[in-house]
Amino acid sequence: MAEFSVTGESSAEKQKVSTIYRTLTLGDQPRSCSDLLSELQVPSAIETHTLEFELKDGRDVYNITAPFHFNGKMLLIGRVEKRDTEFSEIVIFEKAEFKKWVPCFTHAAFQGLQDPCVTWAGNELVLGGVRFPVPMKQGGYGCVMDFYRGSSLEGLRHFLSGPPGMKDIRFKQLPDGHVAIFSRPQGAIGGRGEIGFTIAQSWDAITADMIAGAPLFKGQLLKDEWGGVNEAHQLANGHLGVLGHIACFDGQGNRHYYPMAFAVDPRTHQPAAIRIIAQRSFFPPGPSKRPDLVDVVFSGGIVRNSD
């Protein structure tokens, strides 16, 4: 698992970043991954390193959250599984000496969960994960997102499950107590995966039906590509800053995932244009789970600089 940081941006570069967040307007056409990638600039200064996890059973740790402080500890959460399977569990790691991350908490309910995410309901931690495999009503197996909430790790309790088959559900509590909801339906609605958005009056008002019914953003994604939200941040201007991913297949069936960002005005529900912010070559070399996943960056979390 790798991370990178960018330093030394000039004022001109920062101005370029701020002006690229233009609002999508009616009639805008979605832009392809390759088109967006052509605008990606390699930062003038970039630092990368590989995170070290203290696991002794040969499993991999990936698709992690950003580090966060909770009850006096620096934590992050990762998907942990063997290379030859997708049966995963969520493990919470604590930062220890020598910059290593050591397991500090898991739970029987976290068995079978993939791709963790975190946010906050007031002072309570909200932890989500993708449960797989789950029997589907129409037959076969799929996934569902489960969410847990509590004021301590030991006190985390299940409080919500998303619509069957939907990944990349994310929440962000707004300053007025309302809760922004990002969805990612697939199939008859959403195709390979489009982003929906709605706002609930409170955490207790959120239901699977509300998530499933969130209106989709228009003009964001091509029909043969897909995207999703990984994290949402409150910005000083009242908008939500979104970290996500945009992805596509190539002619050989290989997957290509790119970290992307855009902003949303929660008053109008209007998104800004997507921009790709990184690519696999920004990070140190490392193994992949399968040959078709070599060019994948899953943007699980971001740490915002003070500026």
C-alpha cells in the first residue's frame, strides 16, 4: 500500500487548480478517462513511500482509508485478504513505532467486509464496508454495504445496510446536521456505475430506499466508463469536496482506475467538472492481485494540507 504527497506548488499552479472546478451546465458532454488524463500534470515536487503493515499470516492489506484520530489513537482501516481470494475482513490498524501499522481491532461482524470507509456522525465514528458474497433475490451472489456507528471501536453497532448490489455509498454530515448521501447504482439505472446525490434530514432518516432513489449527476461519465465517491470533505465555501475514482476497460479487458476529484454545491445539488488528480505511475512499484489490475489506484482517502 502506497501513498504520495505533493509539495511546492507555485501560486500559478494553485490558481489553475481552483479555476478547473467549473460547474457542469445543461448540455455538457461527459469526458473520457483518456481525455481527462491528458490534462493531468505531474507535480513539480512529489514524495512517495510504501506503508508497512505488521501482519504475520501472509495476507495483503489494501483499499485503506485515510489515517484518522479516534479516542487518542492514530488509526486507519484496511481490507485484508489472501492474494488468491476475495474473501476479506476489515481490520483497524494503529500507528506504532518505526512508522509501522499494527492490527488493533477487528470484529466477527467485519468478516466478509471489503473496501472500508469512515466518516463522522457528530462525535461518533461511522464505519462502512462492502459485504461479499451476499445472496441476491434474483439469484446468484452480489454485495451490500453495511454501516456501523459508535463512540468507541468496541461500541460500533450495525445501523444501516444499503441497497442490494450497490458499492461506493458515502455520507457526509453537513454543518446544519443534515447528511449528504452519495450513491453508485449499476444496471438499468446507472449502467456500469454513475454517481447519485441526495440529502437526508438526519442520520436516522436514511434508508436503503432513499439511497437507491438518489438522483444521478448528469454529464459526468460515459456509458462505457464508471466512477464512484470514496470520501467527501466540507469546504470553506460551503461546497463538498469529493475524492473519488473514475475507471474504464481497455481493448484487452484490463481495468484502469484513476483518482479524481470534483465539488458539489449541497444547496443546488450541482456538481463541478471531474478532474483526474493522480495515476499509478505516481506511486512506487508493487504487486497487483491480478494481471488486469496493474493500472489501478483506489483512492481510499486523502489528508488535506493546512492551505
